[in-house]
Amino acid sequence: MSRQKSDFSLYKKTLPNGVQIIILSMEKANYVAFTVGIHAGSRDDPPDGHGTAHLLEHMIMTMTEKRPRTEILHRDLDAVGGASNMFTHADKTTLTMNVIPEDVPRATELIFDIIHNAKWNSAQLACEKNGIISELNENADNPEEYNATLLGGMLFEGSSLAHNAEGTAKSVATILSRDLRTFKDAHYCGANIVVCVVGAISRRDVDRFVVPVFSKLESGSRVTVSEFVITQTEPRAHTCERNFKQLWFALGLTFGGMSQKEILTLDVITSMLGDNAWSSLFFSKIRQPGLAYDVSIVMQVFQDVGCATISGSTSHANDKDVLRKIFSLLKRVKTNVSSEALQFFKDYTCRQLALDAASPGFHCPDVLEEYMRGREILTPAEQIAVVQAVDRKLFLEVANKIFDFSRTNLSLLGRCRSQNVYRRIVEEFL
């Protein structure tokens, strides 16, 4: 497939072993961004091994057959001069690297070596496990992180999405080296890998330098997980008593999967609620009156389900006022939006898209995510055109899809009122 939009050309190909490659050539770019995605995230963790995908990600970056010491591997990573990182998501693991064009062959060989030939010893495994457990314990002492963990368990109760990508201190401690090998053998194969290459590179260069290397992977088979089915029909609240000076709250709502058009509309809604400092509803209606200094909103959209999370902290005396203000703002967004406000935040979103699209390093992970989650890949120009075409009808349809208050989950930490008090506040807006 080939498509031309100004300096942006998109190609897709699938190798005989199942590896899928996306190439986005950008004539004006001066570097190349790699993102390799593996269909293996915390959602794929075994039931008795929460944190397996994340721990494996740590061990992958330890050493390889060719690079038998960690310092050698990291020396070679530094030698290509670009930023590199590996991250475990709920439904995938990604390895990213930015390099200058002449280093594409070296970078390709290095990425392949890390993914395919990773090895580790018992001392390294113990060290990484201890580090992750220490981080988990730190998060347990952090109200914001701990609240996010509690909320995630409520939002996706009964599914593999309910647990943290890092697992728990108890689960991580029980993961063995053979468990990691079994997980790697099942998931790190051609059928589960997507390679996205963006920037100053042509399809011919990818065929010369990338295709021969990734063709060496074993095919394997695609591993799938059960889709999440939303069954919640009434608001839920969970309180946890802590002697904090502030009350920490996290509010979450689940919604069904979305098309690319709906996701771009979601970006406009997010911008309107709290993604900027000019006329953000959260900024002007919550921070300025002194109810809470900072309230953030985050949207996550997987292939089959998504969630909206609103979190922050307030004084214990203001808890009911803050929650009522949040729900009144969300209800306002669901029921009405002025043409002036809609146009402003559409323009704001388009400028953000244009800024991100100018950099391969920003655009590459987003394209990979859309592809891995089965959505249409749009060029920057096409994304901007979709946003500019968002009308009031579509805006309100998406807002109502997201903010169904019957699917509200509330997690609160501090000197809390009873759970019924908080549930009744939500019910005022149903």
C-alpha cells in the first residue's frame, strides 16, 4: 500500500514469518525513529504471575548472547547516539530508538539482538526483582499512585486489565526465570511483532537493512486475550482511611472501543477539560476558586475498551464541592458546547497534532499504537482534517459515550466520609 500526502509516504508490508512493518517516509525529517511493538503486555500476564511482562522487559535490556555484559549492551546503545527506551503497556511492550539515517543498519541489528537474543543470570534477575519491588513499595506510599492502582482494580474488575503492569510485590517475588522464558517464547515471535520506522528513510532502505534482519525471527503464533465486557450499571465508591492533610480522589469511567474519528474527537474533549492553561474548564472552575490546585484528566483507549480518569487532591472540607463541580462540568460537556468553544479547542488540538507530526519520534509510537489496535492509520493532514470536521453532534455523541455516570468509579484516600455519601453525589447527576 502506498499513499502520498505532502512529505509523508506510508507503506505497509508483512514478512513471511508474520512480522508486520510500517514505513513512514518524511522528506523533511533529519532522523529515523524506530518503535518495535510486541503483542505482549500486562494484560497477557499469567493469572498467577502478575508483572511477568514488565519484569521480562527489564531483563530484555540486561545482556544478549553477542553482548554478554550489561555494560557492553548499554555501551552499544549509547554508541548509536539516539534516545532509546523500553516500556510495558497493558496490551503491548514497545522498544523505541531514535537514530541518524546512517546508523539505521547498526540500530536494526541492535534492536533485533535485544528482542531475539536476550539472556540473563540469576543475580541479574534478583537485582531487577528487588528494584521493581522497591518501586512498588514506594508507589504504595504515594497517594496518587496508590489511588490509581485502586481505581484500576475497580474499573476493570475481574479482568486481566485490573492489575498494575508492574504486578505486586508478592507476585513479582514469585516469578522465576523459566516463567520469563516461557512468556518470551510464546510472545516474542514474528506473529506478534510490528516494526514501525518513521522519518528520513525510504522503503528501499527498509528493504535493504530492516527486512533481512527481522526475517530471521521464528513465526510462532498470535496470542490473543479475552475482550473486556462492560457490565457496570451503577456508581461505585471505595474509601481508604489515611491520615493525610489532603483528600486524594480518582474518578474513572469505562467506555467501549473507539474508531480513529472518535479518538480524535476525544482529543478535543480532553483539551477542553484540562489539557491547557487558558480556558480549561478544570482550570477556571476548580483551580481558580481554590477548590483544588490541580486536577488532571487522562484518556486510555485500547482495542476493545477505554477509560477516562480524573484525579487530584483537595482539602477534606471541599471534597463534596469538588466532586459536584467535576460532575456538573462533565454534564455540561455532555449536553451543550458553544460553537466558539468547540472551534477554539479544535484549533488547539490541530496545532498540537501539527507539532507532534513534525517529529518522527512523536509520531512513530502513535502510528504503531493505532496499527496494533486495529484502527486506520491517518497521515497528519488527514488527522487535522478529521478534527476540523468535528461538529457539535459528533462532539456530544462522543462525550455521552465517555461520561456515562452510571459507570462511575470513585476511589478516595484520606479522612473520608462514608461511601454512600460519595455515591449519592454521583447519583445527583444521573
